[in-house]
Amino acid sequence: MKNNRIGLALALAAGLLVASCGPDKKETADTTSTPETPKVAAPSFNADSAYAFTARQVAFGPRVPNTKAHVATGDWLVKQFKSYGLTVKEQPFEVMAFDGKMLRSRNIIAQFAPTAARRIAVFAHWDTRPFADKDKEKKNAPLDGASDGASGVAIVLEMARVLSQQAAAQQPGVGVDFILFDSEDYGYDSSTQSDLKDQLSAQGKDSWCLGSQYWSKNLVPAGYKPSYGILLDMVGAKNAKFSREETSRQYARDVVDKVWNTGAQLGYSDFFLFQDSPGIDDDHVYTNQAGVRTIDIIDHLPVGDDYFPAYHHTTQDNMSVIDKRTLKAVGQTVLQTIYNE
């Protein structure tokens, strides 16, 4: 997701959108908030396990659509969810990328407590960008996507594993749907790819978030209406900072407050900053369009002119940037938020 622009298909007229793989611009507003006391203590989120899940994905190689590594990773993800007893559905689709290439893709939906009436969605993307277009030396190299992709999926897997181990009396009062989008990061960045042509733009289409765009028009489960959704994107790097992104505030401010207050109550306010940031073109744009009120937890530089950390869309996005403390902060905060329901 890449370009700065005013407004978007969701009538975000007040929002300056930055692409989740892209540029700069910033608004900040430091405010205070009172942390809420957890209603029910959530089970412990295991950062070692989440780290191992991150490394396992990276070990497959870049998860670029139309590659063997991509297929193998998808099969492994489905197998992992099923091993935890979750109800798994695959949503295969083929979609054109900005360069005209047809991408064989699949979204993966795994449901915990599928019969529960009230539900929470946790989203992430499982593919990797096919080119390190921000890299000064290896611009055309594919990415490991350790933070940008694998970390969010790793947190999802660990949450699914933890929930599956809880006795009935210790389970949350809501069902949880883990939805992994494909072909999210195969988009056109005008700041780094000006020598290429964006064929989707000529059709009035966004080249980013292709999996969530498809899902938003073809909901799985059919008629899906959870209470809200939480998107995890770039949530594993050392010294990660999560500001309150504008689109999240516009569509689900109460959910933003729930998550950030929970993070502060758990002692993670050095990650979850009570600071506002501009909107970004990420998967939550399309889940909101589908009627699922969704917030985005995404690594964002809180000061300076750059929106994203130095590893973003470079070959530096490998296991060397992953930090267990960040994985723990995000995983435990989201797990506790769900238990607070």
C-alpha cells in the first residue's frame, strides 16, 4: 500500500492516507487516557512460540504469489490452524497485479468457537512483497517479510494455539475469526517505481490489498458481521511504535481506545503511543468498506518525516529485526482485549 492521497473509496474525506508500504507525512496529537482494568485475565501469550512461527514462515522463502514457497506456506498455515481444532476455510482467487501479472492467490479463514454468536476478527496478510524497491542495493530482490507479513501471522497463530488449549470455562466470551489476506503487498509505489506503469490505476483500481479487496466483495463467512476487527501489520520489529491511525479512529474509535488502554494497563505504553497519525491505505480500508469496523496496528515512526522504519520494503526486513518483546506486547494486548469482551 503506497501513496499519499486525500480521501479514498470509503469517503474518508478528512483522511490523508499513506500506503502501508509507503511514504511519509504525519500528524501527531499526544493525549492521555485512563487504562481499564481487565475484566478477565487472558492466558499468557508465548513470545518464544510467536518468534518460532515468524522464523518458520521466513524459512519457506519469500511468500510471493505464483511461487512454490507461497504455495507451501499457505498449505502449512492451513495445516497449523486445523491442528488447533479451528474451522478452516480457504478462499482461492486470481487477480491482476499492477504490472499485468495474474496472481494465483488465496485468503485463509480460521474460526475459533465458530458457533458463538458474537465474534471478533483478527486480520493479517501472509504474502510478501516481490521486490525490495526501497533497498539501495537490491531493489529487485524479493523480501523475507519477517515483520511485514510474517510477524502478524505469527501472532495470529500463537493466539489460535493458546485459545485452543483453554478449557471451556477459560475461553473468551466471543468467537474469534483469524483471517489472513493474500496478495496484499504486490502494489505500485510511485515514489520507487516511476519507471514502471500501474495498469490498475488506469482502470481506477487500487494496486494494494488485493486479497482484502476480493474478500470485501465476497465475504467468507457469508454475511460476516463481527463486532469489530483488528488488523496486524508490521508488528514484530524491535522498538516498534504504534500510533492511533486516522482511518481506525474514524471508523472504530472505541476499538482503538480499547486496545490502546489495554496495552497501557498491561505495561506496553512504550509500544502503544497515545499519539495520532494520518490514515494509511491498508487492508482495514477494505474491511471497513465491507462493514467490519476495523483498526490497524502498524509500525509507524512517531517523529520525523518518514512514516515507516528503515527496514520497510528492503532486504533488511529479515529475522534480525524481529524482537520477542514486540511480539509479546502486541499478542498479549490483543488477546487481553478479546478476553475483556
